[in-house]
Amino acid sequence: MTDATPSAPTPGTRSGLDRSGVAPGIRVQDDLFGHVNGAWLDSYEIPADRASDGEFRRLRDLSEQRVREIVEEIAADDQLDPDTDRGRVGLLYRQFMDEDAVESVGGAPLEPLLAQVTATASLEDLVTLLAAPTSGTSPLVAYVWTDDDDSSRYQVKVHQAGLGLPDESYYREEAYAPIREAYEAHLARLAELADLPGRDGLVPGDAAAQARAVMDFETRLAACHVDVVRLRDSEKSNNPMDAGRREALAPTFPWDAFEAGSGAPEGAFDVVCVSQPEYVEAVAPLLAAEDLAVLRTWAALHTVSAAAPYLSSAFVEADFDFSGRVLSGAEQLRERWKRGISLVEGAVGFAVGQEYVARHFPPEHKQTMQDLVAELLEAYRSSIRELPWMTPATREKALAKLELFTPKIAYPDTWRTYEGLTLDPQDLLASVLAAREHDAAHDFAKLGGPVDPDEWHMTPQTVNAYYNPGANEIVFPAAILEPPFFDANAEAAVNFGGIGAVIGHEIGHGFDDQGSKYDGHGNLRSWWTDEDRDAFETRTTALIGQFDRLTPRVLQDAAAGEDAAGADVAEGGEPPHVNGSFTIGENIGDLGGLTIAIKAYLAQTGGQPPELDGVSGLQRIFWSWATVWRSKSRAQEAARLLAIDPHSPAEFRCNAIASNLDAFHEAFDVREGDGMYRAPQERVSIW
């Protein structure tokens, strides 16, 4: 049938479809996203403390509330040993929630940090200080990850950094001029709060002069940065360099000082991967030529900015007024308990995760997920065997990679502990910095040893999923295994349109524009013939073209003057739009994920999916798919995400992907002239 609006449920059956957001006046053939979610989009008001909201956020609320119950139970026992993980959880939360204590010290916790900045006598001194994991900023950051050339070992990687705005484009594009103006005012406000004017070693003059000097420097720094499309390029980012090569690349950069300040063990920098050598080559002479007072002021202001959320209310409000109101459009600061939970999650999250799983993840769901993953892998296997554009040589290697995928479901087999982390019960900021330092030490301790196959990079209470190309693993934390993604009591189509498409998406990252460059063992090594790579890129180029320059509705409204609150994001002409080259990896994941989820569903039902609630099986899959993407964003947040997030906006993840599938056109009898119609020759099919 082609009527997209479900009839009343048949007694005794349950499809699991969410009809609460449906807009009957919008035809599914014209707008799948709008039909399934239109009533919700029209009536729902984003809470004042948020920049966006939707199904992902609803699940995150559920997880956050569950974590709150666990953390507050632990924190209620102030007799716990602070050198145990439960004790650390309780102490850190109590410290953050003790608002009177935080207010009483004002900005005093900043003073030793600012004194370190103003005491630096040279660029070498400053780079040493800023390389530490506790610093507020640095021109470069060092971290530990698997070696792209040998996934059995860890490696230090060096990455561009140092900007206070979300991305280098914010410093050069006309659309962001109002945000640049607001950022400079924000820097001046921070300088006043921290009494920076008049301090020895900093830019002379008032707070406005200091802010202007830092803004000018960051603009020059941003000009050295590579853009987001280049950042995604795995091959261009794989540049192992010994000390000699680093010196040749950037002879004026104090590499020894950077290594000494990073906290890395001896020998860690013998060979490091310089991810953006063109940035390093450009930034080294910039730093060498810059007035040291400007660099100190830049460092001092970022020290204040990084510490602000953990200081008194004057600092917290200043931080929110820019990062919340200006950058994201939020109207109200989150409640203190929510910010406290975020702090605990970031600092000692796995210490909470074990209890979260024990309370909230039914053990039988793990086997159900394992079965679903197996079905999706088999569907991918079948699809690869049938691909008309892939030669046998590459097909064999693609299948071999698929066989080596490692699924991780719900929670780790071995739990991370935080042994050695000592918090300061008298100083919240000191505790926050201690947690950061401990985290960096934990990572540096991996160097020289084998890669841990059991390591997780997300806690179980995180509503997300990921593919790690260096381990060829797909990971699904417990918190995403909830409706609308996963419902143990719903029929198959709803789960295949939700978590099935998510599973397919993550598998698809192993074969997207970057993941496809890694072999089944996680090494960055070409396994494609030139002919197959060309055929693949012909298809990805077409997908890039479909997404390029799409503008979310909220930004269209802002440009048209219908959203006064978001008008600034469109000032100066055309509003921000999707960059198809930046989002291509996620778009490939979405397209492959939904395609393969449908294939797996049809295989499970023998090609004869049942009709429930007056809706066919394929229609239910697409309905579930659209429900997953139900969301709204403020204009400022939509613009920010277009600049920094490789995922396309939800409305396009829903509609643009579905419109490429023959199954969608068939399920709803979509015809030429319909809004969702895409001519057969223009539909992209990759996997």
C-alpha cells in the first residue's frame, strides 16, 4: 500500500511505530522527514538551556537521569575512600555541587596558573608550559593513538590547535563577522574578570586592547590551519617524522620544549606522526616572530576560558554568554547538577558505567544485538558479492576485511579504573586539572606496549556508536540500545530501521572514503585496484554533489528573516550550507547503513515482510528511519555544526538518503513530480 499514515493498531499486534509527530498534511512522497515529524517540529519548543533537541537528546536525557541517580547515591556517602573509584566519583560531584565553596574563592584558583604564564621568559618556556595536558591552549597538541602503519602499536600524534572559535572558517567567512565581534568582546570580559590588564608580561593597556591583540593573533593562527575537509584525509595526515625531519620541517619551532612539557615518557617523540605538516610549517615562523607579550596574553585568556566553568558564577555566566548564547543559541544555563554530571562523566565516566550497566542493561539484549550485527554483516557480505562495479580482486579483499570486523556491544569486558588519580578536596579546579593530567598519563603509559583489543573509547552510558578504523571495530554502547533505535518488544522492521541502520552505518564506515583506505587489520594500506577506486569515487562524487550546498530549514528561515534570533548567522548574504566533501564519509555510512538494513530485513522475512497496523514492512523501516532523525536546532547551532560536524543535518540524513533508494520509491509509490522523487539514473548506490 502507499498511504503512509498508519491506521489504528490491529488488536494483539504491535509495530512499535511512533505516530506522535505525524503531520497528515505533508505527503510522505514529498517529505518523509516532514510527514513523520512535522507535527512535532511545529509544536515542540527547544528547552531554554539547549541549542538543539530530538530523539538523540531524549535518550541522552534518560541516560543523564540514570547517571544522576547513581552519582548522587555515591556522593551521599562522604566516608568513601577518595582513593577508590567510587570515592573519586562522589568527591568530584560534591565539589562541583558545593556552590558556596566555589563562590567563596572567586577567581583565586586561577592565580597560580596565570603566574606560570606571566613568568615565561621565552617562546621555549611558553611552549613547554602550554604543551601540558592541563593548559588552556597550545599551538599544537600531542596525543596517543594507534599507528596507521602498524595497528599493533601506539604512536604519538601531533595535531593543530590554538583557536578559540570552533573552526578556522569562523575567522575568515563574512557570515561569522558578528560572532567574531562577540568573541572579541567575550575575551575582553574574561580579561576584566581575571584582572589581566596591568599584569607584567602581558599586552599593555585595557581589556579591550588585550582582546584585540589576541583576536588579531588568532586570525593569523587560523590562516595557518588546514580546513575540515583536509583534516579528514587519512593519507595526508599520516606523516611519521623523526626529530631530524621535524627540525627540517619547522626549524624555528621548539620541539624539545614541546616534548618536555607534554608529559610524554622518554623516547615517545623519537618518531611522531605530524598530522598537518603544512600547518606546522606555517605556524612555526608565525610563533617565532610574534611578540611574546601577545603570546602570553593569548595563553592567559585561554587559561581563564578553560577554567571558567569551574569558577564562581561571574566566570560561569561569561562562559555561557558566549559559548552557549552566541555560538549555539541556547537561552539558559544548564542546571548545576547537569553540569556536574557532565564533569563526572568526562573525568571518571567508566567508574559510573559499570553500575549503569548492572542497573539498566538487560543481559539478554546483548545476544539480541549480536544476532542483529551478524545479520547486518551477512547482508553486507551478500551485497559485496553482488556489486556490479567491483572487480573480483578487490571484492575478495573487501570480503576479507568484513570477516575481520570486531563488534563490541553494550560494555567492555575489562573495565578501566582510575588508580593513581588524586583529587584536591579543597580546590575544584585543581581536581579538574588532576583528572586531565591523569587521563594524559594513562594514554602515554600505553606507548611501547601492545594495543589493547578490549579498550573502549566511549562509556556504556553514552548515546552514540562508532567505527574505529585502526582496530576495524564497531562499538555500540548500552545507552543507544533503547527506543527508537532498539526496542526488544517491537517487531523487526522498526529495529532494522533504527539500530539496524546504525549498525549498517558503522560497518559502512569501514568502506567509506577514508575507512576504505584501511585493511582488515587496521593498517592504512591500499587494497583496491585503480579501476575499483575510480568506480567508487565516481559514486562518491555524485553523492557529494547531492549534499553540497543544502541549507537546513532553520537557516533558510533565518536568511528570510523568519527567525530573528538566528538572523546573525545569515548576515552578509547566503546562509551557511552543507559541505558535501566534508560530510561524505557520514553520508556514505548513512546510505550504506539504510540500504543494508533493508537487505537484512528482507533476508530475515524471506522477502515477504508482514503488514502490521496497515503499514507494509518497508514502509515501517522508513518510518522508523525518519523517527530516529526527529530533531530541531537553533539557527546558531545549525550553523556551528555545519562548520565543524562531519554529519549532515538530520533532515538531509533522513530525506536525501531515502530518496536514493529504489525501495523507498517502491514502498510509497513515489513518482516524478513528488518532492522525494529522484530519477533512477541520479540515484547513488555504493554498497
